[in-house]
Amino acid sequence: MRAWIARMTEDNIDQSAIEKAGEILKNGGLAAFPTETVYGLGGNALDAKASEKIYAAKGRPSDNPLIVHIADFDQIYDLCPAVPPQAKLLADAFWPGPLTMIVPKGDCIPDEVSCGLDTVGIRLPSHPMARALIRESGVPLAAPSANTSGRPSTTTAAHVMHDMDGKIAAVLDGGACGVGVESTVITLALERPRLLRPGGITLEQLRSVLGEVDVDRALYEKIGDDVKVSAPGMKYRHYAPKAPVTVVRGNPQDTAKYIAEHIGNSTGVLCFDEYREMFPTCVVECFGSQDDLGAQAREVFDRLRAFDDTSVTQIWAQCPSDEGLGLAVANRIKKAAGFSVIEV
Ligand code: AMP
Ligand code: MG
């Protein structure tokens, strides 16, 4: 069955559409909705069957747990028996917003959501449509990114329809997502706080509140299938267009020059706006100015997806350095490349 779509804006929410989608969720169905990071594929987080439907719609590996979304801070006490003191500090600073905290899990969370872990990821999004829908459904929502597993995340309703039409009941279309990369994931369930996935809240911002924050090695290197990782999702090839990607890192002028010297037939190039003219024979997708990390984060998934409508057989990619939001953007591009990175 085709998904039912309701278009609206953040400032002009269609309450009847929220009610209709809320009804679908209450009845165990799935509805995709915009958040400030990417589109989420929502289902009742307290209903194991709804989670099973999410895994099936995405083709998501069954050992990759789902993040649970709430609309008000106090809902965390229903989901977590012992809320760590750092969670309150982080919530005061960054919720509602693009931050997921891993905390000890309460019994009400089914194993299908947490994949048998004794922890659960919780996020309070800031997008008004997301919060209206969570409130309307009356339950916390398990909501991974609304893409087919392994593909770039969805930042528009068109992306969601491309991947999910026929598999889910409804899509709320709120236009393009403002942040564009997924939430930052930090675990508070280890001895020291540890960053598991860089995202909309930067490592620098986390350290300004918590002091020391460790960084999981899965951010920087490819993890073998046999290795136990803190965030199971980090070990999978992710965000990947169909053609293989190679990242070239370094000063942007040098990386553009290196790519120009190595391009061949049927080559795609993902580059900063400033370097478009250097690749006249290639399929070029620009993802923002080299100095505009916000634009890069908003554009990166859409631009990676665009290559799939072309016949390129190889993609070269520029990539920002690791400061600020650059850590998240660089992580997504490196993961799209399966950590095939050349430093120049
Ligand atoms: P997505 O649902 O696509 O936004 O991905 C969620 C990310 O959060 C994945 O990398 C998961 O592995 C990670 N995650 C979710 N729940 C947990 C948890 N309880 N412990 C560690 N990582 C988690
Ligand atoms: Mg995802």
C-alpha cells in the first residue's frame, strides 16, 4: 500500500494530520516524521511488534538498537530506572535538540528495541512536528533514520518515499531537515562519558558541560565484524551510494588538486562549492562552501544520494577537518567510503 503523506510546515502544523498519524502509531503501525536532524521512522517504543516492523521496513540488522524519542524530559524517568546525574546536565544544555544519551534501561523497553542490551538511547528532539506527534501518540517513539539500512539517511520526505513507500503507513512532510546529520550519541553507562557517534551537538559542546569525554575508536576506523562495539550501528557500512567512495583529506586546495589529477571516465566528485569548476568531465555534486559546516551537514546525504541517479562507477570526495560539526560530517563521508581514506 502507498504511504499516506501530509505536508505542513513547522510554523503551521496540521493538527488533524498529527492526530491521524498518532492513531496509526497507537495501533502499532509506522509513520515517518521530520526531526531537526533527519527523518525518523517511528513506531511505539513499548510495543515489540512495532519495533519488528521497523527492522523489517529498513532491512536493519537485528543487533542494531533503536533510539527512543520523548517529548518532555520527565518521560526519561519512565524509561530509565537510575538517571545518571550527567543526563540532567546535558539535558539542561542541549535538550530539546540533536543529542541521544545512552542510559540504563527500564523493564518497559522491549529487548527488540535495545537488542538485548541493558541500556537504551533516549532523545528529546526539538522539531515541533516530532514533539507534537510523540505527544499525540501517547507513547515514546522508537525512531531510527527513515532510510533503507546502509543507504544515506533521509533529510527530505522525497528521500523517505524513495526508500519506504509501500512499507510504512504514513509520512509527515515538514520540508528539509535543519541540521541534516543524525544526533550525537553519548553513552553515560560506562565509567566515563564516551562519544559513540558525532552529530548535531559537537564534542567541544559536550566537553564544555561534562569536562572529559572519551571518543570511541569506531569514529575513526573500520571495525571488524567479530569485534564487540559500544554502539552496534557503528560497525556497519553506512550512508553509502551504489558506487564506491574514496575520501581525500587535507587542505581543500590540495585535495581538489589530487582528485583532479586522478579522475577517470565515469567518475563522480563530491566537493566543496569552491572547486566545482575543477572537474569539468565529471558528475559533480557540491555540498556547501568549505567554510560552511552547517551547509555541509544539511547537504551531505542529499548529495550522496544524487549519485545513484547517475552512471558513475567511482566517487572521489572532499571532506572537512574534525573540528566542531566537521567531526560529524567527516564521519558520515568516511563511513560512506567504508573508511577508504587518502591523506594528502
Ligand atoms: P539510527 O537509529 O540510525 O539513528 O542509529 C542509532 C545509533 O545509536 C546506532 O549507531 C546504534 O548502534 C546506536 N545506539 C542505539 N541504542 C544504543 C545503545 N543502547 N547502546 C549503544 N548504542 C546505541
Ligand atoms: Mg541511521
